Amino acid sequence: MAIEKSFYMTQEGKEKLENELHYLKTERRQEVVERIKEARGFGDLSENSEYDAAKDEQAFVESRISHVETMIRNAVIIENDNDNPDIVSLGKTVTFKEYPDGEEESYTIVGSAEADPFEGKISNDSPMAKSLLGHEIGTEVSVATPGGDIQVQIVKID
């Protein structure tokens, strides 16, 4: 039996997945079934692009349901580490200065299941998060990026 991967997430992230799963199972699945029924009415299935598209969509929905169920089943809820408020850990928001320009950026470090850089949430598996985790305010850290290493200094942890 294969060992399943743990999915680190906040309680809010788990609730979003549970809501998505409910939607997929109760509404989306039924919508796809209706599309398949409708497409069958168009005649010969061997040349029916609507039927093929609906079947492809059904496969996607079923795959997503399976993936979301796995993520929920293997969810590890991130708890803020209040014992060490000055150490970067999962669930915390980190503000750092990037050298040499001194530009400040802030990101919340979350599990890969709820990472969204456009919302300021980066995965704990990302090079930036891996470099920051376990360090404290004032520490200078080297981050390996595809464009080369960059230096950052941790300014604030919330």
C-alpha cells in the first residue's frame, strides 16, 4: 500500500475544499450528466463532439472529486506556533526585504493545497518558503531561484 502525501492547510483552506467537494458532488456532477443525456440525443455517438466533450468533462469532474477527497482525508491543519512568535513557520505571514533594492514583500506560508501567490499565499514547498522556515526576525537568508540566488532579510512575522 502506497503512503499518501500529507496536505498542509489552514482550517479555512480545508473548509473551502469541503465546500468545493459538496458542489462537485451535488451540482456539477448532475450538470455533466444532463449534458451527456442531451448530447446522446444528437444521434451517432461516434461523430458527436458534444458527447465527447461532455464525457471529457465528466472525467475531469470525477478526477477532481477524487483528488479533493484525498486532500481532505490527508489534511494536516496548520496551527499558528504561538510559542515562538518570532520564528517563521507554517500559517504565519512573513515580511522580508529583498536585496539589493530593499523592496519589501509579504507572504503567508501555507500548504500546497491552498497556495495562491496572487493572494499572497505561498506553498511551504516553494524555494522562498523553504528558505524562510525556521528563521527569525533580522535573519538574512539566501533563496535559490531559477534566475539565481537572491538575498532577503526577515523584517516582520505575523
